[in-house]
Amino acid sequence: MNALAKTFAGAFAAALLSTTAMAQDVAVRGEQVWTMGPQGMIADGVVVIEDGRITAVGPAADIAIPQGMEVLEAPIVTPGLVDAHSTVGLTGYLNQSDDQDQLDDSDPVQPHLRAIDAYNPHDRLVQWVRELGVTTLHTGHGPGALVSGQTMVVKTTGNTVDEALVEDGTMIAANLGAWALDRDSSPGTRAKQMSMLRQALIGAQGGDGEGDRDLEREAFVSVINGETPLMITANRMQDMQSALRLAEEFGITVVLDGAADAHMMLDELREAGVSVILHPTMARNEGELENAAFTTGAVLAEAGIPFALQSGYEAYVPKTRVVLWEAGFAAGNGLAPEDALASITIDAARIIGMDERVGSLEVGKHGDVAMFDGDPFEYTSHVTGVVIEGEVVSRVSR
């Protein structure tokens, strides 16, 4: 092996090790530790992580750090960031046909397509968002079909999808509105979209049935039985109202995704008790998103409607947004900074059903931490380190 090959092989091995090593013991000390839990913000705080889990959180004066444990320090420490809806790992950064697995448009209804079968843990975008503080992704099939497939929750680490996986089949992704219409085929209208969804749910109401397995029907049975939420991407008010009617008609759990017109129907959303995964703050205000606004996060928070921010799906490179920046723009447009941080930590974790594991710095939870050299929402600040389940997965300044 020549010198260049040896150098490459060593670099590759080091990169692989950084994302696959076993959980380690580490302490993280911050001038401010934003726990996003009952302890709130701790001045001069410490988070102790052992065997991948948080074992102590509190003021440095009160926490005994085990002898010999590595101690990382930063001005600001937060929980690892949680992206409430993404297609990272399915939408490759090269933006070429061979790395775009977020949508199969051969059939408008495919709830049985599993994200785990398409996720690439080595795609460059996974590393990119990890270095920017994102430790947990709710990712999977994207918009463009009436029912595009399933989602899952992963950590932004791991050599294989099984190592990254936290939960498979988290939600089923459905889409209402122009993004999922096919004027030359089916569904060609909004009414046809709703009729096809109703027919699929009606077909699942009889239970699991007997005979040969039907993967499509099994997926809808899990929705009917309350085991799997139906995440419906809907941005226009008329489509959001259709989603709420569907939830009431079948008694199913619906999570609204996108929701650009949410500020136009606050009372309806409150009454329905649904959670919202709001469109990226900086989403382009055109087409289905013509009513999107920088201020919608603040409006939802004021109205007491549970919501989280997301990176969403982008059809162009680099194929994803970064939730840290989306929350920063929301914080600059009326959303209280602590609410902005909650929208990409504990509130995001709660909406995707992961709040017992991630989203806040509390004893017993996963040891996921993001470190900053200043206010996370200031443009001049950087992410200086990231820890996932006790493993330091990034030491670069981004």
C-alpha cells in the first residue's frame, strides 16, 4: 500500500470510529446549561454521562465528577437538537437519481414503504447536521404522493442503520394539496385525495383479517388501532380542515405537518388538540406556502398550540435545512428564545414520542449534548462540540 493509500485508509478508519464507537463516560460543563427540563437554566452547570445515559445534572459546585472522566467545556450547553421532520438519510447530498430515495411515485398510496430500508447513515448530510448540533432525526419518506411511506427516528451516528435506529415505523406520511396531486392520473383533485384516504382507512377498520399478509393494509390497521400516528402534510387551510375531519371521523391520531395557514385557524387547532410540525421558518412563500410567515411559530406559542420546527424537504442542494437556523429566525421574529430552543429540543421530542429519551438534560435520558461558543441563535455563534449517548461525535467548530 503506497503512502497516499495508507493516509486515506487511516483517515477513513478514524472517521468510521468517530460515529460507531461504544458509549463513553464524559462530563460537559457550561457557563449556562439549558436543561429544557425542570431545572431550567443552570449557571455554571455540569452534565455527567455514564454508559451513554445522563447520571447527574446540576450546579458544578454540587456535582462530583468521577475521577479521570473527560470534561468538555463551553459557554452554552443544550440538549442535542431534535429535528421533528426531515428526509435526511433518504435525500442524498449529491442530488442525483441514485441517492434520492424519499419518494416512489409509481403508486399514490404506499404506506408500507419503510424508511429503514432506504436510510443511508453515511450520507454527507447526516454528518453535516450532526456537526451543527442535531443528534436526533425524525426522518423518512417525503411529500409528493398521497401516502409516501413511513418515518423513523434515528440518531445522527452509527455505521449501519440498525446502529442509528431508535424507532422504526414512527409515523405514516400522508400529503394533502397540490404537492400530491396528479392532474393526468389519480388523485387529480383534493376530493379524490380524501376519498382514497377514507377508502384505505375503511378497509383497515375490520382488524388484521386472515389469509395472506397485505403490507399496505397492515400499515393502515396500525393507524386505525392508534398505534401509529398519521402525519399529514397540509399547508392550505382547506387541506388542514380536511385532515382534522379525517381525524375526527376515524378517531385516529393526526399530526399536522407544514401548516402554513395555521395562524388562520387557531381555534380549530386548539379544539382538535392536534400537534403541529411547522414548516421551516425560512420556507419560500409561494404556492402552497403563500401564507407562510416568519412569525407563525410565535403565534402558535401564544395560542398554546403544541408545535415543533423542522428542516423539512428541499428539492435542491444541499437537500436539507438546519433546524438551529430555522429556530434562530423564529426567535428573531417574535418567538421567545426559550420557546425557540424548546421547538427543536423537548417540544420536538414530545411530538415524535421521544420525550422520555431525548430532548432535555435529565437523569436517565440519553446523553445527547450540543455545545456553543455563544448564544445558539446568534449568527456569529458556533457549535463547538456534539455528544451522542456519551460519545463525542464532533469537536469541530461549525
